[in-house]
Amino acid sequence: MQDFEARREIIKIALQLNSTGLSAGTSGNVSVRVKGGFLITPSGVKYEKLLPPDVVFMDMDGTAHGHFAPSSEWRFHRDIYKNRSHAKAIVHAHAPYSTALACLEKEIPQFHYMVAIAGAKSIRCAPYAPFGTVELSEAALGALDGRRACLLAHHGLIAYADNPEKALTLATEVEVLAQQYQLVLQMGEPKLLSDAEMEDVLHRFWTYGDNAQKADETKRTKPKLTHHPRATLPKRR
Ligand SMILES: [Zn+2]
């Protein structure tokens, strides 16, 4: 069996969709890009019963190879992989707070700096289209333009990343933001951060990721860690 580890990773993340409350039952799905196509959770099989051979391999032309049918929502996974070369893993969930906002066809605006975690100043909500359709793929791709996560109107959320663990983390962040935004809406009119403030956060996230990687490399090659000059605290005046 090919891609055994990737299949095990998909099952682990699918189980976490249930245990974290992000998706109940089999309503969510998880996929990972592999050579020649992608692996995806099958349709209608309880995650706790899934074994690595049950995970379905699909070609990029949409042909499934496996003893179960792929998730009925395989199409937007395929289309994201086709159109976003940097997408390596996708998590889709009918997470309660994200779905509630999506049922109002509301996006998550720049009310909190962490919104930038999805890659832009807002997390958009794609217009409604029935599950499994070309129209839903197109709507999702439009909402994901410049972003790694979006809401789907009257449906749920999508998050993609370099690996399944990171895609799940991003999906969880989106769900927490959706919950916080709803708390704010209950208390009044949200105050939004300015475009300049969000651009600053986006820059800081980018720099932080860059430096974090550099720090890891430094640890591997130099036991005595030297501080990056840009990481030093400003002098008190
Ligand atoms: Zn769905």
C-alpha cells in the first residue's frame, strides 16, 4: 500500500475533527496531496473505524481508487490542489461557530489581529452552492484568493496548509475567531483594526515565521544560540 504514513495522518486528523468538536460524525473531511493526486477520507465511514487502506486515493482527473467511495466533497479538495500549488493538506469542517456565521453569509472581518493567520485582512465567506458541485469549488477558490482559509455560506469552513496538522490548527483558529466575533456581536458594534494595523500584523507574522525557521536552523548548527539582531527588545527611553 502506498503512502501508509500519509493515510495514518489523515485518520489521526479526522479523529481530532470529532474529538475537538470541530465536526460531528462524518460531516468533515481531510485530504493530503501525494504523488499523482491526493488521499481523502471516504464517504460515510465513521472515523473511529477507518484503517489506512480505507483512505481513498484520487487522481487529479477525479478518478477514485479504493474500496470505498471518496468524500462527496472531493471536488473542492481536487480543485484547491490544482489551483494552489502550495496547498499540501486540506481540512473541511462544519464547525459550529464558523457555520453559524456562514449561515448569516458573514465574513470574519479585521476585529482581531489573529484574523491575519489565514493570510489576509479578513476571512471571507464564499457564496452558497450545493455540496460537491463545480459551483462550490469556484466559490471556494474565489473566497480563498490570497488566503488559506474561508467560510462556505450555509455550510462550514475550509483550511489548507503544508501538512494535515497545520491545516487542523488553522481550522481551529478560524473556529475560535468565529466564536469570539459572535461574542463581540452580542455586545455591540465591533471596532475594527485599520488596514495599516492589519498590514503590520501580516508583516510580523511573515517575519516571525522567517525568523522562527532561522532560529531552528541555528539550533541545529550552533549549540550556542546567538540572538538575531531584529529580535532584541527596543531600549527603554
Ligand atoms: Zn461539508
